[in-house]
Amino acid sequence: MINHKIPPRKARPPFAKGAISYSSKSKGPSFLKRDWGDLFQIHHKYNPYHYGFSYIEILIATFLIAITLVPAINSLQTGIQSTGTHRSTLENHLNLKSKMEDVLAQSFTALDTEAQLIGDPTIASLVYSDAVGTPNRRLVYLSRYDGDNLDGDNDPFTGKDPGLIWVRVEIEATPDSLQTLTSQ
């Protein structure tokens, strides 16, 4: 039996002399004659034919990925939590807007009568506010408004012009509110 030994390939740098072929008609390289495996070969001090990564390189890469993943996951968690906050704020705003439209749909004389009966802009109207115990209870405040400031005290609730009503809608125990003026 004949033992044929295949000679080992010679280690050479990826772009060694003679690796690129030039065409006689063009001024640049036309194609690479070399084996592409040589381009991606990692040369090792003791084994010039060593391919792939060492164990320590994989550990370092895994460690770097783990370090960068923690802030990425934390930022996603913050984004998900802010979605819930935005949803509740939007729902509150839409509830306030709905109640404001309901109040402004009433006749001016009905609103003016209720504002005169209350007589104080800090007391909520029982007629237009939601019932006590309702979740996200919407409170409606009505008052005549001093638009011309003829008394000169810069208090919008002291002069009480007859053709102007201040309307405020707020959700009980929250800072969310809407206010507007309506006229005759």
C-alpha cells in the first residue's frame, strides 16, 4: 500500500504578491485568483492554519454583549411604562373634553342661572358634575366672568359681566382640567 501524504498549504498573507490578476485591457484588477478562505484565515502564532475564534475571544464577546444589553432592556422597560401613563392621560383628556362639550351644549340661560345660584367659582355645580362616587368624577365649575375689569382689581370673578360665563371641568383629585369662556 502506498501512503500518499498531502503536503500542507503554505501560509501566506491574504494579498500576497501574485494574488491579484490584472487584465491586459484594463488598468485595474479583474478578479482574485486566490482562495477566499485565505482572506478570512486567522493566523495563530503556533498554528498558521488555525480557523475560527479562541475560547477567550468568545467569552469577551459574550461579556460585551451582556454589558450592552442591560441598558437596552432598561430603556425598553421605561418606554413600555410610559405608554401606560400616556394612555391614562389621553383618556382623562378625552373625558374632560366630552364633559366640556356636554356643558357647552346647554343653553346660555341655563348655565347663567346655575352660575348665579352657585355664586362662587370654587364650588362645583351639582347639576352638571358627575354623581358622587363615580370613578374619575368630572367636576364642573361655573361663574360669571369679569371680562372688562371695570372695577380695576384684576380679579376675573368680582365684576361678573352678565353676558360672559367661565366654565371649568376637572377630574376630581387630579391636576387635569379644561376651562373656557362662553358668551350669550
